[in-house]
Amino acid sequence: MGSRQQLAVVVTAAVCAVVAGYCSYIAIAEWIADVPATTAAALGIAPDRRASEAMIRRLLQALDPDLLTAAISD
């Protein structure tokens, strides 16, 4: 059974992973899984509810890249 994640939390964590050099969906999921509990808490990630690679992939592929770029650059 999957868990529900807040869109902003997952996107923020994915952006942090990419900035840290983790660029594939698998790498992003690994970064999220391995980030220390204090960092996870600061990002709004519950320590026992880390996003899976499949969920990250589906979520990021569903986002409009132009809207995401505009939101991040503002």
C-alpha cells in the first residue's frame, strides 16, 4: 500500500537532490531515503514516510515543466 505525500514536499526534496547532483529518478529516491532525519524533518518529510522511486517518477512526469521552472525561478 502506498503513502500519500504532499506535492510541495516531494518536489522540494527532488529539487534538493538534483542540486546535490542526484539526477535520475532512482538517485533522487536514494537521496531522499538516505537524507538524515533532521534534514528530512526540515523538508517536511516524515521519517517513516519517504517517497518511493515510482512515486517520484510519476509525480515529476506529471508536472508541467514550464510551470515548475517558473515556480522555482520566482
